[in-house]
Amino acid sequence: MVRHRPGRGSKAMIARVEGIVIRAADYGEGNKIVTLATRQMGKLSVMARGARKVQSRHAAATQPFTYGDYSIYKSGQMGTLNSAELIASHRHVREQLHAAAYAAYIAEMTDRLFADGEGGGMAFEQLLAAFTALEEGKDAVIVTHIMEMKMLAAAGYMPETESCVSCGRQDGPMAASAGQGGLLCADCRRKDPAAVPLGQPALKLLRLFRRIDLRRLGDVNVGEETKGQLARTMRSFMDTYIDVRWKSRSFLDQMAKYDL
């Protein structure tokens, strides 16, 4: 819902949106600049005055990963937060190290791959579903890989996961080749010696990542070998097609290194 305030030649308005906090930065004494992924208006940034103060009425609603109903006064590039009502705090995600680390990576992807005004509608729905899945304790690695695939699609670099990119074969052993843009069958794998060999479970999941709606994700139980194949595959796709140095992914690598 958007309401315009009366005024001579003014473009000021009050916007009420459903949003998820994907970034928050301290600003001045007691304020925050909060980046929201919203259903109605895509990504936008707002000034939350006094939000750093414990007693602030905006403190809870500006925590990372929070889903709420936000009323924003917009009179220029950046709006000002008027009021906010919590819908889901996703407190469990913030308090659990692994869930928070993966959520931070998902939030960073959303923030960096969508410009202001982009990322509403279905992109918002999938982000919300991802945080809901993490809150419910679903496998954070699988949730994150699905979001990576959706971000690849949003960036215009969806890899081919149904058939060999060289000959079109759909059955038999496959390997994932970022350099070739998707799958290579056993006969064509010589075209990319660095391609990641995929077992049948990893291949099925990779194909599922492309088409699944996160809102319908059930419980999944994935073996460590399969997770390793998927991790190498998605890392190669992300690094090849999206040239970004992810700050939050560095922490995930540290967690894996020290088995945290």
C-alpha cells in the first residue's frame, strides 16, 4: 500500500511494505541504515532513527533476517522508517552459528545481486522461504545451494542441468562443468578435465535445485559425499558466472576448515 502526502509538487509518500532485513549498518549516534528486501518494492534502504538504542521501538524490527510489516516515509532516495510490526523474528537463525552464517550468505547474495527496486515478487518469496526453512532447522547447505541456483538464474547465467551441453545426452554418468556451462557426459568430459564428477544422488539434486520452489521444500537427508560434489559444483558455477568476493562465504569456509 502506498499513500501520497499532500504537498505542492512534492513526491513524498508513505509506503507500507512487507520486508526482510538483509543488511543493517550503524549510522551516527544511535541510528541504522537498514536494507530491506520487500515484496512490493524490491530492495530499498531506509534510515531507522534511534534503532541502535535498546529501548527503541525499531530495535527488534531492524535485526538481521527479521521479517516484518514496515511503514516508510519516502521523500528522496532513502526513506525513513516510521513504524514496524514483526511478523517473524527468525530468532533461531540469528542465535545458531551455522544457520546465521548461511543466512548471512543468502542475505549478501540478495543484497549484491539485486539493484534498488529489484528483487520483489517471487524473489522475495524465495528469500522468505529460505529463512523460514533455516528457522525450521532444515539442511542449511541444501537451502543455500538452492538459493545459489536461483541467484544464478536472476543474474542470467543458469547452467544446463538436464542434458550434456555438448551432445545432448541425458542419461549415464555426468560431470558438472562451469567452463562449458553445465553437464558433460562421460564421452564429452574430455572437453573439461576440471569438471566435477557427479554421483546419481548429486545429479538428481542439482536438477532439483533448478526447478524447486523453496516454499515446498521438505526434509532432505543428503550424504557427505553428495554434499561435497554439490559444494564443488555450486562453488565453480558461482565463481565462474558471478565475479564477486563474498564476505560471508569466507566465514563459511572458515567454519568448514575448523569443523565448527
